[in-house]
Amino acid sequence: MTYCVGIEVDEGLVFAADTRTNASLDDVRVHRKLHVFEYPGERVFVVMSAGNLATTQLAVSRLRRDAEDPSAPRSLRNFRHLFEVAEYVGEVLVASQVQAGSDNPHGGINTQATLILGGQIAGERPGLYLVYPLGNCISASPETPYLQIGESKYGKPILDRIVRPGTALEDAARCALLSLDSTIRSNLSVGLPVDLALVRAGDLRVSQQMRLEADTPLYAEIHDTWSRKLENAVRTLPRFPWEPQAQATEDPSALPPLPPRRVPARKDPGDQSAQQ
């Protein structure tokens, strides 16, 4: 399985994705699911994928092939509007699903995939789209300024509570990492490392990009600080009538030890359909 989240705020776009895939019961691997198509000063796109790995790799390869071919009649480089790019990516996704299915002599394998597309074309504001397996798409909105694919339920609460169009870009990025961290904590089919990319409005390039491993100091500090802050917040909630009033504490020694992180994670049950 997988989990990817894209966030659209006034300052730009945030993309975060895990890297775990499985092709069989004991074949758990790391594959990049966050793909950058960057043409500085002109346009920039980020595509994140969930679903059949053969389908998504084929779709990304076709997008790159068309973009690198000056004679291609339709590519990421020659659309004037982002919604047209989303429609084109949907068409490529559908064609890739059909191809992946026809290449399977045995049948019975789910070749569907879902994508998140985001970016900016010069002269337009940044945008974020969810591309469904049927090729149709929806965009993020001020009411719901984020899109998710894969195991979305575990990482949704932090996004619902915090993310707004006016949220600072770096705060949105921290929320994305916490959303991934919560999902990794609760679901063994989603795993580290995590890829993160930021596109600041007007930069027309990827402004920041990084990969966070389990032992990356930044990720470890975010994980531990968030766990401690949550625990302390629970301890400072209104007390029941029969309880004595408690005082908040920020002293780590006053709190019980954190439960161990799932690193390295156990191998997750899979199937033979090469699912991300």
C-alpha cells in the first residue's frame, strides 16, 4: 500500500509520500512515488502515485518521454493551463492501465492507479489535482486544501484540524510529515523513508526537496516532539469531577518513556499484484 498527501496553501504547494511497495508476500521494497517534472522559469509539476507499480512506472515514463520529445503534439511542456495538464495526465494514466493489463497473460491483477498532480505554469497560480483511475480529476479547494491517496484515514485528522489556505508553507509541510508519521505508526503497509517537496508560489521550480529516513535528525525530532506534545496535551485536558487538578509539564523526565518506533517495520502482508 502507500500514502501520499498534497497540500495547497496561499504560499504554495507541499507534497509528501512514503516509499514502501510490495510485489509479493515477502517482497517489500523501496520505490520513489514522488516524481518531479521541472522546467525552471516556465513551469513545474510534481506527480505522486498509488496503486499498481507497473502502471505508475509506465505512466511516469510516458510523461517523461513526451516531455523530452520536442515533436510530441501533447506533453507537460505545451499546455497553457494546469487543468489541461490534469486532463492529459488522466489520459496517460488510463492508457497505462490498459497496457499493463494487456501485458498480463494470466489476468486477475488489478492494474488501477491513482495520482496526485500539482504544480504551476507561468502566469497562473499553483494548483493541485487528484487524478482517478478512470482519468477524471478533481482539484483541491479552499474548504479542503489537501488531497490524499492510499491509506488516507490515519493521517487525515491533523490535516482537518490545522491546514487552511492561510497556513504558512513550512507549517503545512510539518503537518504533511506528521500526517505521514501518524500513518506509519498505525499501518505497517506504509513505511519510511519519506520524500518531501515544496513548490513556493512564483518560483516555478521545486523550492525545497528532501528525503527523511528513520535516523534523519529532523524526522526523529519531529516524531518525538509531536508524541511528547500530544501526551502532555492529554494530561492537561479538563479533569473529571473526582480527579485532582493536574498541572501541565514540559519536563521530559516527568513523563513515561515513549513507546518504541516501528523501525525497522515488519514485513506487511501483500499480494502478487505489485501494489504500491
